[in-house]
Amino acid sequence: MSEEHILHAYGITKTYQSGSEILLILKDVALKLYPGDFVSLMGASGSGKSTFLNILGTMDSPDQGHVIIHGTDTVVLKESQLADFRRKHIGFVFQFHYLLPEFTVGENVAMPLLIAGYSRSKAMESALELMDYLGIVERKDHFPSEISGGEKQRVAICRALIAKPDIIFADEPTGNLDRETGSHVLDLFKKINRDFNQSFFLVTHDESIAAIATRQYLLKDATLFKVDLESGHKE
């Protein structure tokens, strides 16, 4: 793993207002991600782990702090700049696949490249190559309604990878799948991490899923703790 980090978040503070009460979600949180990293984040429901993922992935803004990705402080970018930045540097895999029902599986995978201005032939060539790697290429002409839940999540993973992002953010990616299918998806993550040196940031409430990461964190009481992998204790 390279010593040069690709993401450095620091001083991240986030609050939400609930009626007259101010809820502190994140307090002065810091994290670095490196090429080839595989980081997991656990926390109870409502602990703020998805909020932290969204801030790191530039989908949400902190009240205070900075998220530096490849030397760019994403917190100061305008929304139009952020959309372009995300297309180039970030991929997302969520609990729900969010595939476009009116497009084929192949077109769904190719969509980020088509939006970025690639020719249809080039975008589809890249999509089919990636789908072949993840064992879903035979479904290229099917529509999302015609494939299984596990296959839909493979398609979503292909779509997240197609633009060769620096970081894949995965938020409860197996939460909508049975355990066996979810295990297959996690095996794909490990394969991609190994073969492409792809960085992953994975949010989950499940200890067995978090355990696939090489670095594990726990978010509790608005504070980020690193988990000692040998003892299982938080630091």
C-alpha cells in the first residue's frame, strides 16, 4: 500500500437540528485513505456512519472541516464542480442498486462513461470488459427487472468501477441480499481490491462484514475509533 494518501479528512464536525435540539453527529473526526486501502466503518443505527460516508464522498458537506482528495479541498467546490469531480474520482455502491429500469444492464454499466462524453461504442466496450471480469456479461442485453438481486448488485459494482475511480464508497452493500449472495458480493470486493489495487470505504452494522477490511473503525458518540484487529478493542 502506497504511503501517499488519496483522501485526507480532518476536523469534520456535523450537527443536525431536531426540533429545538441540536444533535452532534460528528465531532472533529479525521481519516486518511490510501491507494489499495480497504477500510470498514461500523456503528449503531443513527450513529452517523452514513453521514460520514456521504461527507467523504462529497455528497454532503460538514459544518466544519476539510475533505482533501488528490490535493483538492472538496468542501469549497460548487455543486456543479462536485458532480464532475465525483465522476472522475469516486464510485458508489449502496444497499439498493438504483439501476435505470428503461436501460439494459450493459447500458446501465456504461452510463457514467456516456455521461462523461465517451462514444457509445467505447463506453459499451469498457462496460462489457468489466462485466466479463465480474461474471455478468451474459446479462448485458437484459433489463434490471429480468435479473436477480445478486446480479443487480454486480451490475451496480460494475457501474461504480467503470470510470476507474480512486475510491469506492459502499454503504451497507449487502443489506438487501441474503447471506450467501451477500458473501459473494464481498468476495468480489476483495477480488477487485486485490486485482486493481482499488480503495474501498465500507459502511456496515455487521461485524462479520466489517472484518473483511484491513482497517476497521467504529463510530460512537460522534467520535471515530480505530479497532485493534488483534484484540478487537477500540483505540
